[in-house]
Amino acid sequence: MAVQQQSSGKIKVSFKQAMGLLVPYVKDRLMAQVKSLWLIVLYLIFFQTIILGIPIAEASAIAAGLALVILGLMFYMEGLFLGIMPLGETIGVKLPQKSKLPVILLFSFILGVGVTMAEPAIGILKAAGSFVTPWDAPLLFLILNKYSSYLVYSVGVGVGCAVMFGMLRFMYNWSLKPFLFIGMAILIPASLYGLFEPNILYLSGVAWDCGAVTTGPVTVPLVLALGIGICRVVGRADSGASGFGVVSLASLFPILTVLILGYANLGSVPKVMEESDFFTAANREKAAALFTSVDDMNGYVLLNTGEATQLALFDNDKQKMLDYCAKVKADPALQTLIFGILPHAMEKWAATRGSAEQRLIVFGSEEKVREAIARYATVAQEPLFIGEILKRNTLAAIQAIMPLVIFLVLVLTLLLREKLPKADEIFLGILVALVGMTFFNIGIELGLAKLGNQAGQMLPSSFQAIPLQNEKKVIAQFDTSLVQNAVTSTGEKAQFFYAKRGEEYSPFPFHRESYDPATGQYVYVPTKGPLFNGMGGMLGILVVLAFAFIMGYGATLAEPALNALGQTVEELTVGTIKKFVIMQTVAVGVGMGLLMGLVKIIWDIPLMYLLVPPYIVVVTLTIFSKEDFTNISWDSGGVTTGPVTVPLVIAMGLGIGNQVGVVEGFGILALASVYPILTMLAVGIFLNRKSAAALKESAIETGKGGAL
């Protein structure tokens, strides 16, 4: 059926024709997001299930979450280019024409703050605080929990400053190198102070990782749109390399602002100390400053510490502690504040973590205590409150996107006095972007973060024994007379018992601390590993490091942004540097960075010991590199830090850190950002010198030919 032209000038399209146009379009957009996700996800699943032999827990929830990530990114990117980018592009053209430099710089700063809030991956920073304990890293705990919003704001301020200086670079054609040299001269000493102050040491990892979170699909296009508009107004033609350097600035400044936030709060937090001393009366006032309220602190201690620390919080007065538990039991609002919205959360805590006296307060009798312990003995998947999850993430999406949209609309209509271009499309795009970010946030919560954290927690089974909490078993009415003795090859005593599983009898280790005489129950948590115990355990570590390198290398090659970068470099160098070389160089660099990130976590090496040496090399190489290739190389560090990679890698790092017992698992993204810069600069210098030598040789040959 032919398309009909109406008298009004509008084209009438049948439903079948509309679907014929829409389905291929949606398919292309959907596949673009699948391509950015499938390789790294399948690799994680393959390694955990096939190599480590550990099944994926909560597989259905994770699968649903991954599907929402794909749909969310598709909707979000479509909404971004339909509704938000046209606003940015119009302002990018009109603002330099109608406004003076101070107005442009103020707009640039506010734009930088706004785009940071709208970055899909920024939300992972707020979720990272649950992995840090206040006594091990008080400053980091404060900033990731109570001040998590301040952390995001400080990152936004950093990006805002970066955008301002980026606009000045566009306007005056400044070199990027002075910014890089000055930035490194400030950031490295400020971070190295952490070697003498543990609070700064543990903050430096998240600070340097923040530089990788900010260079996502919102920041770069909007900033480039404004920059290109400025280039046109000042009469400087837009070259292929004019946009490079923005990512570098947007990576450096947030590191500085997060460190400033840390130093500003350093005096108000306690020193790093043992858990048993942290909540004592002498330190309690400073400890309380890390929490939103006294009840928040009390709840944290009940949920995350043992009885000794709980008693320290209540001045070693057990009755005072039990009275507080009774108060929480009687107050539903306080119960929700401490234990969350899940039903029976306090009962589950008492049954699984509480002392005998706390259980009696919660359940009332020994019989009910035994029933509760049996009920909560197995690890069950937490119920999903879809309404609450949807409400929370929708609100987060609105808070992230709408301030930026309102700001852009006000600038366009009130300051520039321009009409909204295609207002209906813009409003539709904004709505689609809101839906997309909501889906994406839910997908991170249910899928990406869980998968990354789970993979991270399972990886150490390659070189050490790890507990498999999801396979925990409880034996009721356990008879200790069945326990038998054994001796190890080194002469140490061990105890075990036989349990019937189906038709077979299998030995299980007996650990006295896992037996509860009051209830007669024995809790058995199986362990896994070490799977590769050769070379004194080093073989297992090498397997994990190889996993990290292959993951970084493969995931980078799958990044659409890397393909675009390689194509741009090949065009700029007129084919001297091939796209294949660029892609391989960056991929190898990211693989090296992830490998070094796991080295940092496994051996608990201070980040700056691993980060400063490559940056010294990078700065040295930058001195001898051409300006264009310097810009491209430094920007290559942000190619792989997309909205999928960031939450996955951060969650994986935190999971590994939690399993091997380090204070924090940050720093992987920082290392994965510096090594691509290093490899790109090194390859660029090598190829440029090779090209120069070839030209010189050609000139000599030409001269000889002329002489003849």
C-alpha cells in the first residue's frame, strides 16, 4: 500500500508501514546496547560457572536486571538524543553569539554539574558505602554513606570546572599539556599524603575512580556541542581533533574536588582503629558524627557487629543494650529505620545474628526462638518489592535529569530568548529518557551490581577457600556425640561427622563455634577452593590475574566508543596509524589496568604505589608527544568507562575486596584508565618516529636520485 499525502501536508502512514519503519529502528538501537553488554556479562558467567564451578545465585533476578539495563540504556540514549541533545546543541550555537565570556563560563560550570547528575553510572557511588566499615576507614565511610550526596556534588563541581576550562581551551586554542602537568603536580602529592594518613589513603581509591565515572554518554556530547558552537563563533574551524581533551579534563578535576571534600572533613572523623575501640565512650561522639542519627549508629552496630562491640556501644551494660532492643521491637517506625522495609527483618536478624538474650526479647520464648532459627536457617532470596523499587528509582531518575532539563530550557527561553526547537519531540525525548534511566537504575540494582559483586566474591576461590553462604545448611537437634576426631598430615587435630545425603553418607567438618547448644542446631557453611593450589597458591592468583586481563581486553574491544576513536585517529593521521592498532593498544592497556587493579586488592597494596609510577611514565611520554596525539591518548582512558563497565567493575572490585578482607576495593577503574594512556602514548611516539625515519630515508633516496 502506498503512502498517502493528505491535503494538510502531513503524510498518512498505515500501522503496517509504521511497524515496518519502527521495528528495524528499535532493533538496531537494542542491538547496539546488547553489543556493549553481552561479552563482559557472558565472560563473567562463564568464568564463575565453568572455570570456578559455582552456580550464579539469584540468576532469575540478575537476568531480569540485565534485560532492564539493556532496555534502560536503549530508552535513555534515545531520549537523550531526541530531547536533551537538541537543547544542548541549540544553546551551543546561540550562547556564544549572544552572550559574553563570563556568562558562557557560568553556563559551562552549571552544565557540568547538571550533566554529572544525569550520568547513568553516577548512582553506583551512592551504593558503594555498604562495603566499607567505619572503624577501618572512617572518612571513606562518612563520604560514601552520610555524605554520599556531597560526594556526587563534589564530582559535579569538578566536572563543572573541567567544562569551564574546556570552553576556554576551545575559545583560545590552549594546549592541554599544561593542564595535565599542573593537575598531576597537585593530585599526586595530595594522594601520596595518604601513605601517612590512613583516612586519606582509603579515600584516594574512590577519588581516582570518580574520574572514570564522569565521562559517560551525557557529559561528552553536551560539552562538545557547546564547544563546537564556540569554535564556530570565534572563527576557528572545527578540526577532527578539536573535541579531544574534554574527557581528560572531566576526569582530572573530579579527583581533585573529591580529595578536597575528604581533606575538608578529615578533622571531624575518628582515626582508624580496632572495631572493639571504635564505639567506646571515649570515641563515641566522633563515631556518631559518621551517622545521620544516634539510632542510625545503634542500628548499624546491631546489624553489622558482634556482641562485644554492641556492649561497647552501650557502655558494657548488657541490660541497657537489651532495653534498646526491646524499644526497637516495640516501635515499628524505629524498626523500619534500623532494619529496613522488609517484613520480619528484625526477626530474621535476631534468628541469624542475635545473641541468646536478644532472641528472647524478639521472640518471647525458647520454643519460638527454635522455630525462628529453623525458619531462617536456609539462605532464601529476599522478596522483591517492585513498587518500592520502582518508586525509588523513578524519583532518582527525576532528580538526576529534570534539573538539567529545566536549566537548559530556562537558558534557551529566558536568557537567549529562543523558542524550543520541535518542542513536542523534546518533551517526548525527556519522558523517554526518564523511563530509560529508571529502568537502568533498577537494572543496576537487580542485575549488574549483583553479578559484579557475586563474581568478585567467587574469584578468590581460585587461590583460597571461601565460604558459600548461599549453600548454608542447618542440622536440627544435632548430637555432638556423633562428632569424630581426625588428624591432619601436620599432626593437627580436626573434627568431623557423617551426614546422610540421599542414599550416601558424606563427611562434614565440625566447627565448635558453629554449634548452638541453646537450640541444638549446627550450622554448616560449605567452602570452595583453592581450585588452583599449585606453586604455593600462586597458580590460583595467576588464573585470576589472567581473568582480569582477558576481561579488560575483550570488553574494551566490544566498546562502540573505541571503534569510533580508532576510526578518528586513522583519519587524523591519514592512515599512518591504523584503527586496528589503536583498538589493540587501548584494549591491552585496559587489560593491564584491570590486572593491576586486582593485584592491588589481592595483596592489599596502597593504590598510590601502583598508580604513581605509570603516571610518571605517562607525564614523561606526554612531554615528547605531539599535541593532537596527547589529547587523543589521554582521552582514551575514558573510552571503556561507560555506563555498563563502571558499575560492573566497581561492584566486582568491592566483592573481591570483601572476600579477601581488605578495607576497600576501589582503584580498579583508576588503573584501568591510566594504562591505556600509557600504551597509546608509547605506540604513538614509536609510530611517529618510525614514520619520521621512513620520510628521512625517502628524502635521502630522493636526493640520491636527483644527484644521478
